Amino acid sequence: MNKLPLLAMLFFFSCGTNNGSNTEAAGGSSDSGSIERMHPALDAIVANNTDFEIIAEGFEWSEGPLWIEQHNMLLFSDVPRNTIYKWTANKGKEVYLTPSGYTGTVARGGETGSNGLALNPAGKLVLCQHGNRQVAWMDADLLNPQPNFKPIANNYEGKKFNSPNDVTFDKQGNAYFTDPPYGLEKNADDPLKEIPFQGVYKATPSGKVTLITDSITRPNGIAITPDGRTLIVANSDPSKAMWYAFDINGDSVTNGRVFYDATAEVGKGKGLPDGLKIDSKGNIYATGPGGIWIFNKDAKLLGRARFREATSNCALSADEKTLYVTADMYVLRLHINQ
């Protein structure tokens, strides 16, 4: 979740926006969203008759959607409620796991639940736990969830993380994750904050934690391109509402640069750069001001799926024909690549 501005970034290159766009209602669901087309290439991704469907609602702040193909279910977090829900076509929404992000015995405020979710190479559920301030995996079967968590990374140089937010894995099983302060009760001013910056980290399967960068003010969503060469990180800072790209080079990253700058769009629609996913062709589906921003691999903005509520994250089905979107109190489904 993204709320507070802070500091400045180190990189200054940015891509321009395309003002020659047109907006159309999506099917018969214009009350849920609309499609803004900025480039003809979007037609191959989102058809003219695409419908937005609200498939679940009633959440405090939905986040971290993850499609589990083998079980035909969508998992997602409700961060303030410290709960993971699941959605299936047959049964709709059900509570899947609680507690999900905070297992302490001392009551505390703030956003304590899980946020980003992923599967590790072994098929185990991985959670970014705000309250426990760690990235962990669930030591239980996916169909018999239990609040038994084993840490993947819970500190950097002996200091507790702020509140890990989102995570992605490379083909070697390394976890890359972001650590903004949103899960701390007083955010960046919380007295329990031990690390003076908001970092992006890499954790190896053996448990070695490496700082990737400390220069992004509010690192949030994170993803790796299909070729494994580029790391994309969203910055949920209203004054630097950008997506950054880094070349992956062993344990470090190089050539940090702005992938796209959306700062001028802040306030024109709800939300900020948050979660993102990348399909097998390199197209990027990124939550941002006003909804889902769709880029090609070269940072060309193809269009936007606009929603009336702030979008937090998205997930692709295995066949990449369905995009699931968490948007505040809603979870929506958008059919793509038909």
C-alpha cells in the first residue's frame, strides 16, 4: 500500500507520455472501468469488447493476488485484516489463512497482514509479512494452509526489515523483494524502524541477503523480465511516481534508470505505482494512477485499464488470458489476449 512521500531519487532519465489517446467503455461494465487506448498494439492484448468483472468485494484493502494454476484458485491478501482469502469460480471468496502477516501476541496497530504473495521454485507459498517484518514461506500444503512460517529473509546486517511488500523469484530461486515502511504503525517515523532507508534486496536460497539499492524512496512492486536480465521496481512516492529498471548482474544491479515517469498523472486518478506483473512477451501490467498501465518491453505505454478505485496489484493466469486486479475493496477480472 502506498501513502507517504519522501526524499528524491538518483536517476533522472524518463520516458514521455502519449497524449493522443482515446477512452472507451469496456463492454457493459463502464461502472467498473474503461479502456484508454494509446497505441494500436493494445488491440492485441485488450479487445474492444473486454468486460471488467467484480468477482469479490468487501475487503478493507486487497493486495498481492496470486493465481494458483494447479488448484484453479486465486489467493490475495487483505492487509489490514491480517488475512489471506481465496477465490474460486465455484465457491467465490473464502477465508484461506489467518493470521497471515503478524503472529505476535502483543496487539499493535498499522497494516500487519501479508502483502505480496508468490510461489517459490518448490511450489511453496511465499508471503511478504508486514507485521512479522520478513519474507517467509508457509510450511504447510497449499490445500491445508496453516500459519506456520519459515523465514527466507528477516533482517539485513542484523537489523529488522521495515515491512517487506512484494517479492519475485528468478530462475535460480533467488528472491528479490522491496521493503517500504507501510507496515510500520507510524510508517517512516516509527520508533521501531531499524533501517534508515527503504531498500530493495536479494535473498539467495541459502539465506544470504544482499542490498540491491537503497536509492528508491518508496520501493513497492517488483518483477523480473522473462529473459532474467532486467529488474523492474515501482516507486509509490507521489513526488517520484516512477517505475525503475536495473540490469541484473550477479549479486548486484547496474545501469539504474527510470523505465517510465508517471508523476504528472498523480491526482488525476486514484492510486500510485504499486504492484506489477510481466507476461511471457515482456508486456508489463503495472498498477498506477487511475488503474492498470500497460507497457510493452520497450517502455512504450500502450494504454490503461482505468478503475474507479485505487489499484494495488495484479496477477496473470497461467495462459495469460486473464488479468486479476486487486483494487481497494474489490477484486476484479479482466479478459485479455483472447
